[in-house]
Amino acid sequence: MRSHGNHAKRSALWLCLGAGFITLLDQSMFVLAVPAMSASLHAGSGSVQWILASYSLAFGVALVPAGRLGDIVGRRTLFIAGIAVFGASSLVGGLATDPSLVIIARLLQGLGAGTLNPQVLGLLQDIYSGHDRAKALGAYAAAGGSAAVCGPLIGGLVLSLGDPAIGWRILFLANVPLVLILVPLAFRLLPRPAGKHPGNAKPSIDILGALLLGGVVVASLIPTIYGAGTIAVTSLAVGAGALLAFAGWEILYHRRGRTPLLSASLAKSKGYALGTVVALCQFGVGAGMAAVTAFYFLSGAGMAPLAAAAILAPQAAGMLLASSFSWRFLSRYGRAGIVYALVGSLACLIAKDLFVQGLDGGTAALAVAAVGLIQGVATGLVVAPNQTLTLAHAPAGAAGVAAGFYQLSQRFAAALCSAAAAGMFLQAHGAATGQASKDAFHQGIVMCCVLLGLALLAGGLDWQREARNRRNACAVVVTSGKEAATTAGVQPPERPTAGGTQRSEATESVDA
């Protein structure tokens, strides 16, 4: 029975990795296809920014409601629905003849992927625990790293060897056969819902909360597409109002005895909040740097798509390599290791900017690719460990919602930073290539450095919080030992007990 159970877990894990792989593969391929697509469909700058932002925007809108639905009705149903919508919209995108159809297809792809991914993380949370969970989440991050390696290379190869006007369509349509394989496997391999909602609260779906949260996401991203002006000011005001309304509604919904999207225990968890800030900033840096690098070497330096893909590939390879052993890194260093990896990533960003500003052509490309490998390793040591520590704070029965909010932060940052990067280069285009493109690259680096600075702040605060909790726990144990020893008339041991307790507490915090 145990062997059968382990086999079922492994089968479900591989299925989850495959589904996560194709959604991330699509995103990593698509960055390189945007210039060819915009030329083929005669898309304006506004359309290009919508095409770039729409996937992550829709992904983010779907994440939290889909996570909540998965907690209630079971993850299997939502997993199958999400992957099916993703495949159908890929077909629509591949056959599109107008930029608006591509935007619609990308929105639907994002909704499908946003429905699917909370189920993937929720399933891994449900099936595994302790170090096995860290390994599973590390494998999920490695799948993302593999997609990031394969995506630019596949995209660059397809676009370079064939007609770019057809190549971008092939990149869309490649998802369809993969989805046709995964859907039957999901019916067969994923566990069926247990039929009972954990806890005593009556299951409920917070529809108004989901709509308000979606309004916050959409309104916050509009300024990145239309730039400064009346539309941006109005959109931000609407977003702020929707955020306040969302917070008020969640409190009211909870007081009525129902389960809101953002549960009280999750909202009050400092560890979850700080870890989510780290994820938001890290994912924004990844998406922003991918867009900045691709636009600079494609448009500014005039390189072929395959050459630009070769520059991006080492960073993705480094992330894949580091993700494969990140669970060991987490076990040894905990949150402190994540902070050190963020410092390394920040240093790599500065080095990239120095190389682009000071070197020309192929020399700059080689230098950026080499530093990208190091940055990829640093990123791989952040993504899965931070995800493991952060999602460990999810209360029982809310793994899907916790994963949804966590990934919402990532997708929101991805949409914001990729659209912002596109805007920087679209403004520089035509002003002159050369220095204007270098200036746009520098602006992108500054944006990413600010984000990593915020990630360092949040990670450092969480590191201090964990250390303080361990000290308090040690103090309680020592005090209890002294009281027990006094009662027994025996002098308690001094340092060894506290040190041993501290090591035990540190191990338990990682296992969690």
C-alpha cells in the first residue's frame, strides 16, 4: 500500500510539473516573439504593451478566486478546467489576424494558467510535508527554470529558421498538443476531492471580494500601458478605492461567519506577508530583466532572435541548476541564505549595467550572459526556499488561497515590470538606437535594483523575526528548566541546554 501511495504521489508530482512547465514555457518563449508579432499584425505601441501585460494581468486576477474554489470543490476539477482553457486560447492566438484577438487570446491563456497554478501548489502542499514538500517545491522551481532555459532557445530557433510572421504562430500552437496529452492524464492521476471542507465553517465563495480584488489588479496596471495622464490618475484612484472596499468587505464577510478570500489568520501572519513581498519583488525583477535584456539586444543592438535567446539562456540555466539543490540550501541556511542570495543578485544587476554601458556589441553580450549565469544561481536559491517558508504559514484548509495570493503578487509584479520595460524601450525607439537604448537599459536596471532593495528589506525583517522567535522559545525552555530544577533541588545546566534547544527550534522552523 505504501509503495502504491508513493507511486501515486510521484505521478501527481510529474503531472503538476508538466502543467507548470508549459505555462512558464509559453511566457518565456513569448517575449522574443513580440517584435515579430507586432510587425506581422501592424500593432501599435499600446497594443504591444497590452499583449505583454495581458497574460500576467489575467493570471493574477484568476489566482485567488481559483485557489479558493480549489480549497472548496477540489483541485482536480479546477486543474483540468484551467489547462483546457489554456490550450483552447492558445489555438485562438495562433490563428489570430488582428492584435485585439491576440490580446484576447493572451487574456484567456492567463485566466487558464491562473486557474491551474494554485491547484498545482495546493496539491504539492496537500500531498507532501516537511523536507519532502521542500523537495517537491524545489522540483517545481526547477521545472520553471527548465522552461526558462528551453523557452528562449526554442523561440529563437523557430523565429530564426523560418518566417518570423509564421514563427510566432507556431509558438502559440505548440501548446495545443501538450494540453491534449495532459488533460487525460489529469483525469487519471490526480486525486479526487474528499468531499468535505476542513474546519467547522460553512464553505462559501466570496464573489464580491474576488471582483473587487480583480478591480484592484486591473486598475493598478492600466498606468503602465497608457503612461502618465488623466487615464493613469483616474485608474489609480479607482484602484485605491477598490482596495479599501476589498479590505472593508473582507472584514464584513468574516463577521458574517463566512470564509473570506483573505482569511484573518493569513492576513495577520507576518511570515507570510514578508515572504510574499520577497516573492513579489523577485518575480518582478525576473520578468523586468528578461524584457529589458530582450528588447535591448533585439532592438538596440540589432541581434537576431536566436542570439538574444543565447544571452538569456545562461541565467535560466543557472536558476535550473540552483533549484535542483535549493532544498538542501534551505535546510542549512534558512531565511538567512535567501537574504545572502538576494545580495548576490543585486550585485549581478549592477555588473550587467556597467557592462552594457561600457562595452559594445558582442563583448557586452558575452559579459551579460556570463553574469546572468551567476544571477540565475542566486535566483534559484531564492524562489523555491522562499516559497516553502512562506506557504508553510498557510492555515489548514487555505493552502489554495495562500498559494493564490502568493502567485498573485508574482504575476502582478511580472505584468507591471514587463509593461514598464516595454514602455522604456518604445520611448527610446526612433530617438536613435545606440545611447537611447543604453539609457533605457539603465532605467530598467534601476527599477530592478529598487525592487531587490525592497526584497532585501522584507527578507531581513523576516530573518530577524525568526531569530527573535527562537530566542524567545529558548528563554521559555531555560526558564521552565530552572523552575523544574529548583523544585527538584537540582541546579539546572546552563548553556548546553539553551544551545541544544536553539538548534532544535531552527531545525523545526525549516521543517515547517
